[in-house]
Amino acid sequence: MRIFISSLLKNTNPKIEYYSRFSPSPLSIKQFLDFGRENACEKTSYMFLRKELPVRLANTMREVNLLPDNLLSQPSVRLVQKWYMQSFVELLDYENRKPEDPHVLNDFLELLIEIRNRHNDVVPTMAQGVIEYKERFGFDPFISSNIQYFLDRFYTNRISFRMLINQHTLLFGNDTNPAHPKHIGSIDPTCSVAEVVSDAYDTAKMLCDKYYLAAPELKIEEFNMKAPEKPIQVVYVPSHLFHMLFELFKNSMRATVELHEDSKEGLPPVKAKVTLGKEDLSIKISDRGGGVPLRKIDRLFNYMYSTAPTPSLEPGAVPLAGFGYGLPISRLYARYFQGDLKLYSMEGVGTDAVIYLKALSSESFERLPVFNKSAWRHYKTSPEADDWSNPSREPRDASKSKYKANR
């Protein structure tokens, strides 16, 4: 495989370098919606994607090569590189093919579906590569920081790549979802937030029941500042919102059941509060699962800190605790359209997880990584000495210091 990647790299490197000089073009949810609703033209979409997709691929492929050689040499990482290289080369075939050719648009559509399927397992395969690296070379704080920086950007790029492909294939292909005729591609112009909350809860509850034979109940509240009597709706991608909520419910249910399974009072409910203001749509998931110490909060978003056992990579397997990537990737989904995901925990009590989304689709622009000198410097800069004091194991005896205070 290494020979295959090397030979492909040699032939396509100039093209990767060329396309990586362009910055990706971020789109807003409103732009996706307006195009799909009013001027959905397959030729226009083709002309945009045949350049934009290689630009996004090239930006991330240049960045992959800045990772430590020991990580790049892991079999799973090489496999991901091979997938990206193959997709990039296949997209280049359409660089100069005109949309007027009757076969071009259909061939391009089929290629996009093929590429999407090829990239289905990028997240678990890259996660496996990190595990392989950790098992062989251990944990290094500086390299861990670089891997964290890279994977946040790499997975965000993948989210955006799939978003573009899904919009095109849903608008112009045959994989339209008959259950959601009002969706514009993958976007729901009137997404009922409470419905997605309930769907995500039901799916997580089914999983929790299977593993623990019990699951906490759900209580939902809504506060609509704009229209107090109406249920909260938003223009959004329901699959993204479901992904985030499902992950939060899984974590809340697991913590709640494990803490209270022997309690006479039974399981305390998990609460969901949905609020809509002028700028933000916020969803808070609250549990009484015992909370997490402040020291460990950042680790929950760190790809190198996963303590869960390695899950099966068999198709269809849905573990309650996977690679430990659920929270960091859920946060990337929230941030992708300028939102965020934050955890507020009280050890001994429970955790509040808050998803923030933009209330207006015109402000929900894609947040995309760009390969430039700033990104390059991030990988090349040596770690600086900590400029804050660190508590040592033994308290210092100030009386023995040669720098005694003047009295």
C-alpha cells in the first residue's frame, strides 16, 4: 500500500499543491436552501463541485503529511490516505469535462455516491490508526496536541465534504427520502427541535434498555422567546442535530443508570430544555449521573485520551461506549455551522450539556479549515515552557531557598 500511495503522490502532487492554494468557499445554510429551493440547476452544482471538492480534499491532504511519520506509517492511516488519494484522482477526471455532454452529469453523480461510500468508515479507521500509534509509541503531550488540532480540522473537513455531496445527490439523484418530501437535500426548512430531541432519546433509550435493562425517562421543556405559544423550529440539518443529541443522551443515560441502578427511588429523569432567542437556539440536556471532575472535562474532548475498550468495526455494531470520539465529533457538528457544544458538570450531582446553534440560517456559515502558513506553523513550532506554576508533589521549604524575602 505504501508503494501505491507513493506512486500516486508522485503523479498527483503538483495537482494537490495547485488546489491547496485555494481556500475553501464556505456556504451558509440559507445559501444551500435558496439554491436547492429556487435555482436548483445540476450544471451549476457540477461546475461548483468539480473545483470545490478537490480544493477541500487538497487542503486536508497537505495537512495530513505534516503528521508525525510514526503516525503516518500506521496501516489504518495509510488506508485513509489511499481513500483520499483515490477520490482526488477520480475528481480530477472532471476538471475539463463540459456539463453539456449528456453522460457527464450522470457519471459525476454516480462518482459522488461512490466516493461517499468509500469514505463511510474514515472516522473509525483513523481512530484505529491513533490507537495503533498509541500502543506502539505511547503518549507524548506535544504530539497529542498536534493530533488533536489535526483531527478537529480533518473531521470538520469530512463533515463539509459529505454535506456538499449529500446536497448534490439528494437534489439531483434518485436517493430522495420519501419520508421527508419537504426537505431541501439534507436540510429541513422547518425542523422541529423537540421532535429530533425525542427521536434521539428514543434511539438512545433502546440501546440503554438493551445493555442495562433500564433507562431514565425524558422531560422536555420549550421556551420560545420569539413566539411564546409556538413550538420551536429551525432551518437545519436534522441528521447533524440527531447525531449530537444521540451522543449526549447515550452519555447521560449511561451515567444515570450506573449511578442509580440500585437506588430505591428509581432512576432520575434526563431533562431537555430547548430555548430560542434572537441569536441563539440552545438545547440543554441535564442529568443526575454524578458529574465529572473539572480536571477531566477537557479530556472528554481529547481524541488521545479515550479510555473505552476498542469497539468492533463490524458493520451495524452500535456500541454504548465507542472510540471515545462521540463528544469531540458532536462538538465539530455544532461548530460546523458556527454553533458550539459545551459541558458544565458538578461532580457528585450531574452534568449539563448545552448545544448552541445559530437561530438565523443566514448566519449559519460553514466553519472550514484552511491549509496555510498558520496551520503549517502549528505543526512545526516546538512546545514552549509552561509560564504558570505547577504544583509539585512535595511542598517547597521556602526557608531553604537562597532567594529569601527581605524582612
